[in-house]
Amino acid sequence: MTTLPTVPPTTRPVSRTAPTTGPFAGAVAAEWTKLWSVRSTWWTLLAAALTMAATAAQLAIYAVNANTDDDPTVNPGILPVGDIVTGSLELTQYVVLALGLFAVTSEYATGTIRTTLRCTPSRGRVLLAKAVVVGVVTFLVGLLLGGVGAAVARPVLGEWGRAPLGGTLGDVAASAAYLALVGVLALGLAAALRGAVLTLTVLFALLMIVPLSLQEPGITVLTRIADGFPGVAGSHFLTGDTEPYPAAAGLLLLASWAVAALLLGRYALGRRDA
């Protein structure tokens, strides 16, 4: 009887591939790619930089003219460059918040929100991933815009300006934090309202129109109500006010508005079909 030779068992090679990322990290990566792959993002950044440069130059020219005219009652004196940077945000913010707004409304307009939700079924995860990306990007954009504003304002102010390094960097960082929270606020409202025009209208009302309308009569109760709106709270934070509440409280109040908007957006995403 012939004995067949024994064949040694084969061993399968051990996989050396890297572990896959978690679902949330994947969602963040997808949102990051989508944000930078569309032309509107780059056009928004260019528009924001031009708006910041033009506004900072205009405010600096106003300050120089006020210091050199014949009316001493409106003489602002020597100004920190950081004041020009933070003051320029009143207009520039409406360009930057488009990053948060279009992160949602553009997907509803093109129908790609269905693909997004098929790839990431958890709607809360999708919205949180968008919030992380928008917050990080608008913060970095805020740092860039703060540098642009300071670089433009300092030579225009001339002898009427000063730029202490610590104070200027602090104002630039505060401006970036403000823009990041406003961007997340825009994102949350866009998720709830879906339409770009409607969202922008509501943002404009919250940040400017309603607070100004409440402050205009000069009635204390109405003014205190206006102090609770996100634009006014952000302004108190940027200017370092101590009244009617500290600057840190203004930052916290603005952050609360951003979180509330995200919760509203999450509720709307869960209640309605894409």
C-alpha cells in the first residue's frame, strides 16, 4: 500500500492594513472634502478677505479724519489696531457665515443631501460633523482675516494707531472665535430652515435688525433684552465690555445660541424627509 506524502497546511498571510477610521471621523473627513471641493468656498474666502481689507481701511481712514478735523469733540485719539479688526467684523461676518449656511442649503438645493444621509444614516452625526468642519474652518479663516485687517489698518492709521503684539493677537483670536460661533449658528439655522435666502434673513434679523430695533427707543428693559441676542453678545465679547455683563459671559451667550441652533437643526432633520 502506497502512502501519500503529507502536505503541510498552508498559512494565510496576516493582514497588515491600517485599521479603518471610526464613523464620526469618516463623516468629518467627508464634510471636509465636500467643503473644499466646491468653488463657492474659495470665492467666499476671497470675498471675505476683500471685504475685511476694504472695511478695515475705511474705518482707519475715518479714525484719521476724525483726529485731524476741526471738531475736537469727535477726536478718538490713538486707536489700537485690534479695535479696527473687531469693528470690521460687523460687515465681514455676513460673508464668512456663508460657509456655514451653504454647507447645508447647497445640498438641499442640489439634492445631494440624500446621498449624504445614505452614506451616513445618523442625522445627528452628519450635523455634528458639519459643525466641526465649519467651526474649524471659520476659526482659521478668522485668524487669516484678522491678520489682513491688522496689516491694512496699521499703515493707514499712521501716528494715530498702535499695535501691541499681545493685544493685537488677542483681538485677532477673539475675532476668529466669534466668526466660528457665528458660522455654527448659521449652520444650525440652515439645517432647520433649509433655504439660503430664508436662513440669511433670519440671521440678519438676529444679528442686527431686531437688537437695533430694541435698543433704539432707549428703554432699559428693551435694551437688556437686546443684550441677550447673539450679535450684541458677540459685540460685548469682542470689545471686552464689563457692562451689562463680562466679556466671557458674552462669549458663553453666543455659544449658547450656536448650540441651540444646532439642536433646532437636529430636530428638524429628524422630523422631515430629505
